[in-house]
Amino acid sequence: MAAPANALIVCGGGMAVPRQGKVTAFLPLPACGLLSAAPATVIARGLTALRPEAEIAADWLPPLRSFKSLVGAGPACNPGTHVTDLGIACGLTDEFGRRLQRS
């Protein structure tokens, strides 16, 4: 696991699939390990290359559901409350902090 961990440290986060001590597929997502400024076509190609490698590396199917649940749940723009660099935020109302506490 050191090889994919080190690859992700270098680029700032993302997804990496290891096999026999080497990274066989890699998708850099440098913004918090979840997002990238790269064009959607570049990200799509990276995810397309990652999918078959993840299916080989994982003995549970489908492994990309786990990736998608982790990546998709993170951005603060999604519905519900999320921890952000500005504190607790709601993606539906754009409210932050104390305004989100229940009465």
C-alpha cells in the first residue's frame, strides 16, 4: 500500500490502484483528494483506466461503488451538512456554523 499512498501524497490526493507493489492505475484529484481542475474528458479517461484495474485488485464487486460513495459524499455543494475549511456548511442553503445548529 506504500506505492499508491506515496503517489497520492505527491499529487495531493485522488485514487490509485496497486498490484504487486506498483501503481497500475492512478487518477489525480488534487483538490482535497476529491476534485480536479483538469477538463472532464481527462478525468473521464483516468476513471475509465482505473475501473478495470480496481476490479482486478479488489475481490469484492463493484469496487468503484466504494470510491464513488467516498468521493461523491465529500463536496460541500452536495445536499446536507458537510465539514469544510470554513466549518460546518449546508450545500442546500449555503449556511455555515451556528446557523445550522438545531433549536
